[in-house]
Amino acid sequence: MANVRLVGLTKKFDGNTVVDNVDVDIEHGEFIVLVGPSGCGKSTTLRMIAGLEDMTEGKIMISDRTVNLIQPKDRDVAMVFQNYALYPHMNVYKNISISLSMRGVDKTEIDKRVKETAAILGLENLLYRLPKQLSGGQRQRVAMGRAIVRQPAVFLFDEPLSNLDAKLRVQMRTEIKKIHQRVSTTIIYVTHDQTEAMTLADRIVVMNEGKIEQIGAPQDIYDHPKTKFVASFIGSPSMNFVGCEVVKKGHSYFIKLDENVMIPLPKQYHAEKDALLDRDLEFGFRPEHVTEPRSSVDRHKFNVTVDVLEPLGNDTMVYFTLAGRSCCARVSPEYAAEAGRGIELDLDFAKVHLLDGVTNRIVPAYNNA
Amino acid sequence: MNRINGNVIASYLYLVFFALIILLPLLWVVSTSLRLPVESYSLPPKWLPTDFMWENYWEVLFSYYYERDGTFVGSQASANVPFPHLMLNSFIVCFFVTIGQVFFCSFAGYAFARLAFPGKTALFWFVMATMMIPLQVTIIPIYVLLSKLGLTDSLTGLILPAIPSAFGTFLMRQYYLRIPSALEEAMIMDGASQWQVFWRVFFPLATPGMVVLAILAFNYHWNEFFRPLILISTDTTFTVPLGIVALRDYKMTGSISVVLAGIVISMIPALIIYLFGQKHLVEGILTGSVKG
Ligand SMILES: Nc1ncnc2c1ncn2[C@@H]1O[C@H](COP(=O)(O)OP(=O)(O)O)[C@@H](O)[C@H]1O
Ligand SMILES: [Mg+2]
């Protein structure tokens, strides 16, 4: 059983705060993904958990034991490095077994565990090859095998798939998930790829500039981002934002994007509608929530001119300008659209967000209001 | 003829030109070592062998041990040094200096490349600075020290001071710096001690550096003249370069064929070491280790 707690974890390099007061509670067996743009401090956080980097402030607990002063090798964590870091002069068997032999595990036990690990990863026929005789995907497996064979309390993965080509990446993603289901060890996984985060995680930790922006289940983060950063980082293509204000006409409230586009204020914002008047706001909506016209309630149709089309096969992305901002919609390929022509689009009200332009935080919505 | 071909031909001509500048003197050395002494200074120089006087080689190698046969009419400058013995001396010196340098520089280079300790940078530049001091400056203190230890005129006295090498330390440090630090971190995560990190990963991965150092050290000390000249006085303790000078000194009658024969013989071991070592210069020893 291994839970991991990060308490006020902070790292400064020469006065630059790279990881800033990070608090996370990770349950036993949980698959946690740290996601954020390059340079936001994900690797540094992971390396502090591993013990490869000293922390400036804070506390790390693994299995309810504070490990701040404990050597990496005694923390019972295994790490898979972004660049694999295989020992080039040792064959696959040796690469996988060296951690056990340095810990004095006896030969027959080592052999048994290496064979088991190789079977999980499909490396049985490659055990006596050198790393240079392996393909990228195979090297990646060896790097994972080196971690799995130890049966540690916690796995740490630092962008393990970022050196693979797109197809292999998707395949290995599935395999990592399978391995997690099989060994049910706690995994802390770092990536800059929001798709990887969404598909793998039990819970996602979104980081930006060393700080945690939001923690939550993938769907929850997708549906209810708390900040503009999270709203734009999670989801691809990212959420559209258009400056707006909330205005009152008679007894009705509208979101006014510009002189021509007025959208009735969606229901989920009615509870606080007066507080929204005269505020610096932005209107956020995801491309998949603007589509060809569909008949259902809670939708708003409007006309735009198509700037660019991007057919994806299953869907077509339509880029258009709304209130001076470039926006994107996802329509079905059959829906006739042509660059330069007008098109009618249909917005799903229930899924839109209002953003406070001053704090850059999403205005909380009340779906049952 | 297209431009690519033109470029290739031009670069070959260029290479051949410079190869000739380097190889012609060697060719003359080999040819002349096989000549009759009277022809050795012919003008213009003859590049190819004219006679095949293998006796010159016999002179170099065996004249110290065997009485000269009365019918032998070759070189007037015969040798008085036990040349095979000197080759053994040189070999012993080079062997131990090379092993010693590779061993100690592997350790020192690793420390300077990978370990953190107080005064590391200062110490490193201090070691580097010793390369700037000419041997002629330090030879007297070395001589005094060795004579106090009773090691002058001995091979040990030639070997010991040559083992610590600033250049070798620098060379090995550069090799260790090329090894990605992720390997060290992977070893640490796998439970290795500092010693295991060095011995199981860094030391074996630095072999190409060791081979380079070994070739350079062997060749340098095989050809080394100044230190043996100062430190060695008995002819049976001579190294090969001193022996070659002795070949010239004997009888001083104007023939250099025997001297050149000695030089040709002395080149052979260095050549073998080089060819042998080159095979072990494994490029790409790090292939497959890390990516990106
Ligand atoms: N050893 C170091 N010394 C100084 N700055 C560092 C060091 N390691 C990382 N950084 C800086 O810390 C920031 C976060 O780095 P990192 O944790 O590697 O980001 P990520 O993994 O999220 O891309 C970067 O700006 C990086 O330049
Ligand atoms: Mg990183």
C-alpha cells in the first residue's frame, strides 16, 4: 500500500521558483498525471519525489512516511526516464535485472522476475540483445521493464512516450494503462500532452508556472475548468474565448459579444445574473459545442463567415471570426461549408463558460439553478 | 564530368599531395636503410631501394651479441648497443606507463567530470596548469627526488613519474562528460552506490577514451628521448631512442643506413599498437542508451 502526499512542495533554482507550494494527496493505486506546458516544473516535481533533486521547502510522504531525508534507493520508487537511459553496454536481461542484483536478490528469484516482466512487456525474445539492436518502442519497453521488475510502491514516469512516433505512442498508452490495471501500483505520470493525460489518468493535476491550477478527474476538468489556463490547455483544439459583457434588456439578460451578436444568458448563470452586469468578462465555448444546426432546446443559432476549413475526415473544423477573435467550430463533413461563404452555426448553451477577465478564473455556474 | 565528381577528384588530389609530403621522407628512410652506405647520401635523393642490404638490420639487432663475420663488407658504422634488449626496456616502460595512466586518469577524470567536492574547479585548473610547464623545468627536481629514492638509472624511475598525467585526466574527463547524466540517475534509482555507478556504467562506457589515451601514451613514451637521456646512463637500461643515438655515435663514419634501419625497426611496435588499438576505438558505444 503506498499513498503519496506532497505538502507545500517548493523548489527554487537560484532564486527562481520553479515549483511553487504544491499540495497533492495521491491514493494508493491511483494513476495521477501531472500535465502542463514545457517548463512548468513537472519534471522537477517528479525528480523531487524520486529523490534526485533536493526540495527547497515542503514535505514528501510515501506510505505515510516522510522521505525528505531518505536516499532515492530507499524510497521504494522506480522511475522511467524520458530518454529511457538504458545501460548501452548491457543486454536487455542485464538492464532489467541489475537493480535486483545490486539489492542482493538471489539468482533464481531474479531470473523468475525478469522472465515474468519480459512476458508482461513482450520482451521474451529480446532478452539477450543490446539496446542499440532494439527499435524505439522496444527500448521504451525495456525502460518500463526495469521499473516493473522491482515491484516498487510507486512508479514515476517522465514523459515516457514523447520520443515515440504518433502511432506507437497511442499503442504504448494503452499498454501502460493495461499494466496499471494489472499491477495496480500507484503511478505518477508526467506529460505535456493533454490527450495522454485525459486518456490515462484517474486524476489530472494541471500545472502552470510551478503552481497547481486544478486537480480533478479528467471529465470533471474538461467539463468544469476553473481557470482560463485549464480551459484552454485541456481539449484540442482549445476553447474559444471572446470578449463580452452581460446586459439587461427589459427582464431578459443577454451575453453581448458585439453590436450584432447577442446571446440569451444561459440558464446555469441565472442565479447570479445581476452580479454579472458591468463586469469585464470573456465568453468561452469549445469547438465541439458549436455545430451545424441541430434541433434541440438550449441552443442558439448565429451566422458567420468561414475563414478557413480543416477537414479531419470524421469532422470538419471551421475557423471563423467572432467579435474580432478567431474561433473554431466542429461541424459534420456533410454540412456544406466553403471558405469565404456565410454559414449558420449552432451553439450549445449548456456547455458555455463565462470567464472573469480580471482574475482569469471561470465564473462558477449552477447547473441546477 | 559533373561538378560532384570534379569536387571528389579535387579533394583526392589535395589529400594525395599532403599524404606524399608526409610519406616521402618515410619512403626515403626505408629505402636508404636498405642501401650500401656509400650510396646513402646520393644526390639527387633516390626514393626507391637500390640495393637490398638486409645486413644493415642484422647489424642493428645482433652486432652487440655476435662477432662480425670476416666476409661481411657492409656498413662501416656498426652498432654497439644491445638493441633487442632496449626494445624490451622500452616496452616495459611503455606498458606500465600506459596501464598506469589509463587506470589513474580514469579515476581522476571521473572525479572531475562527475563528482561534486569542494575546490573541484580550482584543483582541476591547477592540474591543467601543470601541462603548461615544460619538462625541462621540472626535470631537475625530478632527478633530485629520484636519486634520493635511488631510482635514477632504472626503468622504475622512468615509469613512476610518468603515470600521473594531466593530459590523460583531461581526456578522460571529456569522455565522462559525454556520458548522459540520466544513466547515473537511472543507476541511483536502481539502488547503486556511487562506486557502482562508476564501476558498472561509467568505467566501461569510457573504454574508447581509454583506448585513445593508451595509444597516445604508448607512442609518446616509445618515442620519448629527453627524460631517458637525463635519467638513464647504463647502456643496458637504455630505451630505443637512446639506442638509435648510440648507433649513430659508434664510429661516426658517415653511413646512416644502420641508423635508419634502427629507426625503421623502432617504428614497428608503435605501428602495431596503433593498428591494434584502432580496432577497439568503438564509435557509438552509447548508441541505444538515451534518446532525444
Ligand atoms: N538544474 C536546474 N537548474 C536551473 N534551472 C532548472 C534546472 N532544472 C530545471 N530548471 C528550470 O526549471 C523549470 C522547470 O523545469 P522542468 O521541471 O524540467 O519543466 P517541465 O518538466 O515541466 O518541462 C524550467 O524553467 C527549467 O529551466
Ligand atoms: Mg520535463
